[in-house]
Amino acid sequence: MTGADLMARPAASPRGRGGFAQFPTAVRFALRNQTRNRLAAVLLVAFVPAWYALMMAMVGHQSLDFKLYSTGQTLTVDGGQLTLISAGLNALSLIVGFAIFDAIRKTLAFDKRLVFAGYRQANLIGAKTLSISVIATAVALYAALVLLVFWRPSFGGWLAIAAGYAVIALTYGAFGLLLGVLVKGDLEGFFLIIMGGLMDTFLQNPLGNPLANKPVLEWFPSFGPMQAAVGGAFGHTALWGRLALGLAWAAGFALCGLVVFRIRTRSRRLDQAGLRCTASSTA
């Protein structure tokens, strides 16, 4: 945000309509800041189809066994099509994680000034949550639409894949939020997003990981989205519980990130008032 953004904010009011009037402005600022990252936009537009094409060229159409834990069924699936699903999950984890992390890091100092100037933390927290949800869902829809260039599953199967993509994008968007307010440097955040996203999504594919059908993978964030996408695309089964498991990861990351954000953007006025009250009572 710029100085002009600060001047454009509505007058703060501790109660009543003034506080609620801050929310639309906060949402507009949050969306604008998260869509200004040109590198993330280029990666989204160019990297996703290139990544799909590369994975299809490398894998081909060999058969693979994939276990659906909700039903206990083991499906024999096309390895290339399965890899397209995991490639989409991988791309979304990196792109959305990077974009949200970068946006949060760049605006954290300005958010502190907004709170000091009278902005309610609840409005900023709500705006960030809404903007991350919008960005993640839009990026996931784009990745699901590009998938149709390389593979045409049934409509129900495509919806299951799109839902899995949306959940993984929300999860790593929330993870990017958490890292953005938690780590001290860009390098730490980038490393954790890269390693977390690669290991998480790579291990779900039995083509690259012979142990991909082991129960230990149930503890990974991409497990639910991968199971739901594969179940819908190949098993014609709606695994809503697995999507809910993925959303639980997203909610957990988001809750931790928003708590840290609230702590790091506390108004110094309130802290100073609390110290004065403590000093007065002691005297």
C-alpha cells in the first residue's frame, strides 16, 4: 500500500457504522495488493500449462494402482492422468503460497500503521481471509480449466478435481498467510513453501513414490484433496469427507496466521493505555 491508500481510508470509529465502513476498503486494498504480484501472474498463466505438458510427456499412460481410503477400494488408473492431478496440486501449492506470502510480508508494516490510526483488527483480519479465499478459488478454477486441454474427464470428475484444487489452494494460501506474519525473512518463507509443497504433493502420487498408498500420508495437507479428486475422476465417488479434511488444514493454518497477525498488529495506544493503568493501580 502507498501513502495515498492511507489517505483514502474511511475515518475510524470505535463503534457503529464507521467501523463497518472500514471493511469494504480493507477488502479492496487486500485484493489489490495480492493481485499486484506480476511474477505470480506470469507463473500462473505460463507455468501451469507448461507443467501439465511436461508431466504428460514424461509419464505417458502406464497403469497405476491408487487406494481410496474412504472406500477401501484400490483403483487401477492412467498414470498420466493421475500425474496431471498431482501436478495441478503441486503448481497451486507453490503459486498460491508464494503469492499470499509475498503480499502479506509487503503489507504487514502498513497494517500496523492502519491499526494505530484507528482501523479495527477484525476488519483487516476479515478482509485478508476473504481476499485469500477469492484469490485461491480463482487460481484453482484456472488450473482446472487448463487441465481440460490435456484430459477430458467426466463433468462430475472435473468438478471433483476443481474442488480438490480449490481446497489445496486455500490450504497453501493460509499457509502463506501464516508464514508471512511468522517468519523474519523471505528466504525462510520461500524455502518452507517450496519444500512443503513439493514433498506434500509429490508423495501422494504412486508413480514417484512407491509408498503412496501407505496410511502415513493421511497426515499430509494434500491427502484430502488428492483422494477427493481421484475418487471423483476415476472412482465416480464423491468423497466430501476428504475435502473437509483438507479444509480443516486450511482453517488450522488460517487460524494460527490470523492469531499471529492480531498479535503483531496490536495498537500501541492500547498497550500504552494498559501500562498507564497498571502504573496507576500500583501507585
